[in-house]
Amino acid sequence: MVQDFTNKLILVTGSARGIGRAVAFEYAKHGARLILLDILESVKKTGEDMKKEGYTAYAFTVDLSSDKGVADLGEKIIKEIGVPDILHNNAFWAPNGCIEDIDIDGIRKALDVSVLGYLRIVRAFVNQMIARKSGWIVNTASPNGITPPASYAEYGLPYNVCKAGDIAMSQAMQAGLKKHGIGVSVIYPDATRTGATFTGGTAPKAFTDAIVEYFKENGVTPEAAAVDFVEGIRQEKFMVFTFPNFDKILVEYAKNGMDPTCDYSHVMGVH
């Protein structure tokens, strides 16, 4: 099956900038109407820019870590705009850090935004989707949630925990919602030059410098990434990956007991 986005109502979180903004524009190019959510006020600029291009967009600020804030906004959207056809969870926040000096409060906040925030968005609309017997949910994960290189497994603990949670959550949604006519896609992006910083947390400067340099040399633009993401969703794929050789990497990790300290350079290439 192939999805037709024409006149579909699509909600994208984290759409003030970066991948979320690019994905929103890509959906709009396919004829969709967009609901843009972000904690940043600049999400309204994204909405204004979309309207200047002739697209239909509604922009709202919301804190995804707030049960009440998300629930109240969900009710407002349903009443004033309608029930979204697609929920695209993209918003994310996490510090860096390793097990020796991990900031528990930092992980708690990361989970509240980057995992529970996804669940709050789904909970705000899923009953209406079930009643309608249609809908699609997109969750942005990462290869690092299941196949992290050794250095990122060590110092990217909060990020990896969140992305592993997003993967497991997506599998649960796929298993539980398919009978209601609701599909799920999980995105595994390649490095993308979003403008996000990597300095928060407790990892050594050498680690964050290496991440910044890697993204500078190997990252794709959000706009290029968005084209591939939306096409995978349009094709109704459960696993949408743009990370090179990710399918082969999964096999190699499985062969080695999912041990991140093994040598995977022959399948990862420059990654």
C-alpha cells in the first residue's frame, strides 16, 4: 500500500527547526495540512513560513513533558481542527554522559520529553483514531538505540536509553494498534545537520568534539533527510532507515550477541 497525503491532517512535534521543520514542509509538498508543535516560540515562524508558501499550517507551543499541557492541547486541536491522520513524533532532548557519572535528573527529563512525550501525544488522539479505524503513528528512533558504536554506547547513555525506549514503544504500538487499522513507522536516521548542540552533560570534550566533527563531515541536510523519511512513511514501512547499511549492521550485531565493543568497521564504513 502507498499512502496519499493529499489533504491529510499531520501533526509534527519538534517542528520549530531542524528535521521537524523539514519534515513538515515535505508533507505539505505532498498536499497535507500541518499541525506544528514545539516548546519553542519559533514554531510560529515555521507556521508563518509555510503559509507564505501557500500551505495550510497551525502552530502551537507546548511542553511535551506536561500531562495536562498535552491533554489540553489535544482537546483543543480535536475541537477546532480535527483528529490528525498522522502523528509524527520528532521532538527530542537528552544530555550526554556515561554510567560512572550519570545525571539521574538529566535522564529523567530526557525520558519525560523523548519517550513519555511521544506517549502523551499518542494518548491525546489514539481513542479517536481507533473509533475512526484509521491513522498512522511515526516515532523517531536512532540506530544508537539498538546498535551503538562503542564510544557512543559509553558516553551517549541518556540518548541511547531514550531511543531504545522509542523502538520498544513503537513495537508495542504496532502490535496493539494494527487490528484497529492504525499503522506505525519507526525512523532510524543517518547523521543530520540539524544545528543541535552536543555539549550538554558530562561526557569529555574529546567525545563531543568528535561528534560535532562527524556530523560536519558526514551529516546530510534536514531537507534531504525529510525526503527519505516521508517516502518511507508514504510506502507504509515499519522500519524507515536512512543510516547506511543499517540492515546489515543489525545482522552483524546479532551475530555478536549485540555486544557494542566488537569490531563492526567492515559494515559501518565511515560510521
